[in-house]
Amino acid sequence: MTASRTAAIASATAWFDAGSLQAELKRRVAFPTESQNLARADTLVAYLSDEIGPTVERLGFQWQLWPNPAEGAPPMLFAERHEDASLPTVLIYGHGDVVAGYDAQWSDGRSPWELCAIEGKWFGRGTADNKGQHTVNLAALGRVLEQRGRLGFNAKLLLEMGEEIGSPGLRMACERHAERLSADVLIASDGPRLSSDRSTIFLGSRGAFNFDLDVVLREGAHHSGNWGGLLANPGTILASAIASIPMDGVIGRSSMRGGTAKLLGCGRTPRQGGASGLPYTNEGRKGARSPFRPSNRCVLSRRCARPAGTDTGP
Ligand SMILES: [Zn+2]
């Protein structure tokens, strides 16, 4: 380990122990950045322009707000710290919006907008998604700069404020600014952890694949007769197809044409802890039972390791 790496890690540890991470996160949690609440539009902008912008500026980034190409959707922040064209570029993604606070539902009179520590756990809206993550990432950059005066790579940051409402305009913005966002590696700290006391790094990112299921059997309206009669009922076929989705990335089509269609490559079942050392168990996730079959696949392995076809549409 190089001396500057050791020093940067020591500096990060000391920074954390001094309560600096907690203080930084507390300030960010205090912004009620509910993207589902239209009345918070100004707060969403303020989080970027009053909090994140000045923070990254202190780290030597140049930043700007990108208007959202989707009408009425919140802007995004793009920041860049360029060191040298010969160095690799890291693109960091995060989101500053949170789900609704449900202020009245917090126990013991606590507020979602006030970070509070209870028995080693920090409570506050956004601590685990996603203010905690980007606060850690930005703080890490700060500690490295403190020690080395440089990162050793070029850094770009894209922070959106609409992730919790489906990231309106994100795709369009990425297409529009493809050149500026180009990078050698993407670090998107916004996903599940296998265990709360252990860091998790996934090499890859799960995505969503949207599609329509149509059953087109014949032109016009027809009377199908009792229980379907001679004409196949598209409703029944569709229901059967939807019912067969929650399998390992395989959509059953047996009711339509026979056989199955592979939607996604189907991985092997990850080991249930044990030799892999990965905590694929439901322990500590009280009440979180796997809604899938076969039942030996726990919630974590389904969420983190296996492709899964899950119908979330209307
Ligand atoms: Zn998130």
C-alpha cells in the first residue's frame, strides 16, 4: 500500500470518527427533497445549487445545472474535475431526491428531515438512499485530494433529482450530453447492500426491461361462446402469460405457442452463504420473505444476484 493511500485512509477514518460524515449528512437530510411532492420543486433545485454545487466546487470541480429535457421535471447537476487527458475518467452517479417523508408516521416524535443516531444506527430520509452514498463518495474524493493534491483520474458527477419518480429526462439528458458524460468507468452507488455491516461492490448493474404484452388473435369483436367456446380468449392467454413471469428471467409462452422464451440469461443459483462468504440469507430482514419460488432462494439472492422477470405493470 502506498504511503499516500495509507494516509488517505487514515484521514478518512479520522474524519469519520470526528463526526464529520454525520454532520455533512445531517445538513443534506435537512433538505426535504421529496420528488413526488410538487411543492418541493424549489428544494430540489436548492439541494443542487446550495449544497452539492459548493461542495464539489471545493473539490476542484466545475459544475452546472442541466435543465431537465422532460418538461416540468427537476434539473440535474453535472460536475467535472479534469486532471489530464491521459488519465482514465470516472463517472459518478447519484440522486438527491428521496421518497415522501411521511412526517407524521415517524416514531418517538422524530422527523425524517433530522438525522438522528440511535444505538449506532442513523435515521433520516435519504441516509440509505441516496444521500449517504454520494456523501461518502464525495468525502472520499476530498480525503484523497487532501493527501495527494490530485486524484490521479478525471472525475465527472451526474446527480439527478427525480430517481424516485422514475428518472424523468435522464435518458434524454444522457443522450444529449453523451460526449460530456463519456468515461472509462461508471460508479453508481445506488443499490442494495448484502449486509448493513459490510461494504458491497457489484461489478455490473441490474436494469429494467420494459415491454408490452399483446395478444392479437383476430380482427374485430367476436362472441367467444360459453367458457371460450371455439375462440381462444385473449384475456385468459394474457393472464396465463403474466402468471408465468416470475421465474428466472424466463417468460413462459406455453399457453401461446408452446415452449418458453428466454428473456435474460439465467444464472446459476448463488450459494447460500457458506463457501462463497456472501451473506445471502434473510437473517436480519425480519418480515422480508421471498415472494418467489422455489422457496430456497432468499430475498437477497433474488434482489442482488439473479435476473428475475417481475411484472410491475398495470
Ligand atoms: Zn436510490
